[in-house]
Amino acid sequence: MRRTLLSLLIAFSVSGAALAQEDVSKVNGTASVEAGQHAGDVHTVNGSVRIGDRAVVQKASTVNGSVELGDGATATIVKSVNGAVTLGEKSRVSDEVETVNGKVRLEPGAEVKGHLSNVNGEISLDRAHVGGGIETVNADVTIGEGSKVEGGLVVKKPTMSWFSSNGDRVPKIVIGPHAVVQGTLSFEREVELYVSDSATVGKIEGATAKKFAGSAP
């Protein structure tokens, strides 16, 4: 009996080691994970990160490059500095999505369970879900038809350096048909806020909503 238990423990230990996922790291190039494959942290500098359809990774991050999650792909954290982030259809991020200067797009069925944020760029959701709120400084935000955001929406006041270079630009915020934003919509700077007459939103602070009918204002 002891020998049998020992054999089982050794077998589990070996299989656990085999299941450990390797990291993928690049400099001046694309870091990629093929469709359906598993990996640990996937990172590059001066390049893009490409996660294939249905692949599973831990952290997907880059400096000076974009990050793309394929359809049905899964990651824990997605981060980019100076690059766009795209989450394919039915992809999942279990923690946060963050980029400094770059667009963020969530395709239909995509989900971010944690916080989504950027400083500059665009944020757009297409029948997608964000569970931990959205925050930006200077981005246009479109919470498209049928999308849902929990945890509210915050547009922060720019710093003086940001204000001097972008002071004339007013972000456009659109809450589309049948979209839902739970929590406070807080605006620390001037914005153009458009809310569909079929959308559901929480308390609005710092802006006056302009109602619209149809698919877009």
C-alpha cells in the first residue's frame, strides 16, 4: 500500500512539473503563442504580443507594441505601453487590462473581469463586459450596444502637462443602445456625454447627458 501511494505521489509530481507553463520573452520582435497552446508570462519590448485563438496565458505585456488576444483566448493580465490592446470574440481576462497610450477594443463576447484603463487613445466595447470599471484621462469611450460595465466609469482630470498639450480636445463618451453601466459615471473634466434612450446608467457626476435614439448619436 505504501509503495502504491509513493508511486502515485511521484506520478502526480512529474505530471505537475510537465504542466508548468514556460514564459515567452522577446526584445525587438513579436512574442506569440499559437492557437490552443498554453504559456506563462508573454512579454516583449519594441514588439507586439499575439495570443492565438483559444490559447491560455498568464500575463501578456509589451512596451512599445500592441497586444492581441485571439477569439476565445484567456489571460490573467494584459498590459501595454504605447500600443493598442484588442480582445477577440469571447476572450477572457480574469484580472485587469491597462495601456498608457493606445486604443482598447473588446470584440463581441469579450470579458475583462477586473479594471480596464488607459490614458490616451480610444476605448470601445462591442457587446462586451467589464466587471471592474473603466478609467481614462483623454480617451473617447464607446460602450456599444448590449455591452455591460460594472464598477462605473471615470474620466480623470489631466495633469498640467497633459492639459497643455490636449487642452482643446474634449473626450466623447457614448453609452449605446441597451448598454448598461452600473455604478457612478464620474467626469473630472469636460466631456461630451451621449446616452441612448434605451441604455441604463448609474449616477452621473460632472456632466450632463444628451439623449439619443437609434444606433449612434
